[in-house]
Amino acid sequence: MGSGIFITGTDTGVGKTFFACALVELLKQAGYKVGVMKPAETGCDQSDGKLMPQDALALKEASGCEIPLEKICPYQLREPLAPSVAAEREGLIIDIDRLMSVYNEISSTHDITVVEGAGGLLVPLLPSYTFADLARVLKLPILVVAANRLGAINHLLLTLEQAACRGLHVLGYVLNQMENELSVAAETNREALSMLTGVPCAGELPYFEASRLDRVDLIEERLDFRILQPLLRRANT
């Protein structure tokens, strides 16, 4: 079985999927066979009578993974709500054993499997079961993506504290610039965080224009690969 990593965020809309896809493409270019998984995706649009989980589809396209989309994303839900709530409103119950089985299946045929959560660590898959719980049972180290803006310090420190309380291994965090204009908060967040946590910053990403095609180059230039070495060493064994 290959190694794995869990990508989470400090909130929804912080650039998790953008970062996860770029990381997947970068690992693929480095010669790794990369699997992907999005355990549950909500707010899925319907096309030709089928729900289309856009984040999961982006991960699949980035990786070239041949696993069917319905396995990459076992739970595709219509309403843009927490998965537990969206599932309940559709009369479904998310089966954690099923998610574990799918992850093991994907991981068994890939060097590295990148799993992307929804929202943050404490978003519930079941009324009393969160993505943090899933990362723990899958025994995956986590990488946290935070929007580099005012409020990032508090949101990130709360996420890191919860990860520690739940026994999760945090590889590092990524500060992602979401706006074209660089604010004073964005300029100073990294230094402030370095004084407040021993968790390393894995990278500080600039604003990315949708028209640019070189997101892999952008990530490669700014991601500290030393943080990923334990993951890559395991993938090579």
C-alpha cells in the first residue's frame, strides 16, 4: 500500500482544491503514480441527470487516475451544506467503513494518494464524526491550507490546535493569497505565525490568475519539499 496525505483547510473557499490539484500534478511529474480521493462533496451541480462533483473531477483530471469518479468521490450531494446535513436531507447515511475501503483500494494501486476534505477539519461527515476523525482512522498526515488574509492567524492556530488534540500529525501549512492586492495582514501573517506555532510553513503562494497555466511551476517554486520527505520516502519503499 502506498503513502497518503490529507489536505484540509481552515475554512471553505481557501484554495484547497487548487493546491491539491497542483500538488498532484507536481508529484505526477516527479514520477509518482498518484491516486486521489474526495470522500464527500456537497453543492454538486446536475448534468445530464447526474451529479457532477467538480472538485473530485478536477483531482481526477490532475492525476490521470483511472479510478472511476464514483469511487474517487463516494458521496456526491446536491446541497452546499456540511456532508452530514446534506446527506441527511437526501435520506443518506455516510458509511465510514465504505470510505476506508475505497481509500485502501485506491492506495493499494498508487504510490501516493492525496485525499481532500471538505471545508475544515471539524466539518461533520456524520452528526458526531468529522473529517478529523476520518484522517485519524486512515492514519494520514495532514497539510493545512489557509487563505492568507486578515483572520488567518486565528483560524490556522485553531485548526492546528484541534489537530494536535486529536492526535493528528501535521506536516505543515500553506498560506494561499486569495486576492490580487496584497494586504498588510498577508504580508505579516507568516512571520507572526512563526512566533506562535512550531508547525512549519510549507509555502506561501501568491495570487493565481485563472488564465495562467503554470500552477505546477508556481507550487514547485514555493513549496518546501523537505516537509513532504517522510511521505515521499515511504512512497519509494
